[in-house]
Amino acid sequence: ISTIMNLNKFMLGIGGVMALSLTSCHEDPEYTPAAAEVTPPAYFNLSDDTVVDLEDTSSDFVVHIYRADASGELTVPVSASVTAESGVNTDVFDVPSTVTFADGVTMADIKVGFELDDIVPLKNYIFDFKVDGESTPYFTTDVTYDVSYVPWENVVDEQTGSDVSQLQQIGLLSSGREWTIDCLVQKHPAQDGFYRVLH
């Protein structure tokens, strides 16, 4: 009888352990939801081209800024800093302190003005723009632009003394006929053998 009682106690002990195990397996894990991402009032798009090449006729350049909610007019403050190599004056740009989104639109422009005569050719001006709010994995509230002015020079025809205004191609068409393209050929003022064609 004693042996049977001990066996019963043993079986009851195993059953209790199994019951506890089964109970723990069915308990739902504790879930802590992640904090919701906060969309800043305005932000920059990192897919925009952040390299700006100023031209002979340039008097400004623009930086696009975006918002998610197009309802209502919205004015956001903008800050910007400019750096360049030693000896280059960076206090030649007019950067607005605010930008306003019109009602119904999701993009506005930061328009940076300047006098081209004040820009040192072949030097890089690095702009750091920032708007209010913290950057997130999906939105950035600061961006860097690289701005420079390259005074391209027109290529001159040595025979005529005139600017090269046409490119001639022979045999590129299926008929093999000669054809020309009206354009302007320019060379880089500092890099030998570096040209561009304006069409």
C-alpha cells in the first residue's frame, strides 16, 4: 500500500509539472508597442540633387522643402550656415529665415540669392540647411548642399575665329548621310580635355 501511495504522489507530481508547463506555454507574451513616428512639420528629400552648378546668368538657386499635410498655409523657420576654404568670403548669400507653403501644396522653395560677381570661381560653398523638428528614419530635417561656379569657356574655331556652334556627325544615320547639330561647345577653365555641349 505504501508503494502504491508513493507512486500516486509521484504521478500527481508529474501531472502538476505538466499542468504548469502547459499553462506557461499558453500565456500570451507581453507586447510593448513601439512609439509612433512623429512627422516633422517640414522636411527635405534626400533624393533631390544636392550639387548646384551656378551659371553665368545665375542670381539664385533653390532648395526644395516638403510637408506631409497640404491643408492650410504653413510658415516654417529655416536656418542655414555656409562654409568654404580659408580666405573665401561666405557672407555673400541672401538666405530667407522662413519659407511659406501655400494652402494645398506640399512643396515650397528656399530661394538663395547672390551677386555672381561676389562668387569666387572654382570654389565650393557648403550649405547646411535645417528646419524645425527631429530627423527620423523616414524624414530628414537637415541637408547639405555643395554649390560652385565654373566659368566655362566657349571653344573657338581656329579657322573662323568664331565660337564652335555645330557638331558634325558623318555616317551615323542608316543612310550614311552627313548631319549636324546646332549647339555650343565649351571647355572647363581648369581641367584640360574636359568639355561640355549645350544643345
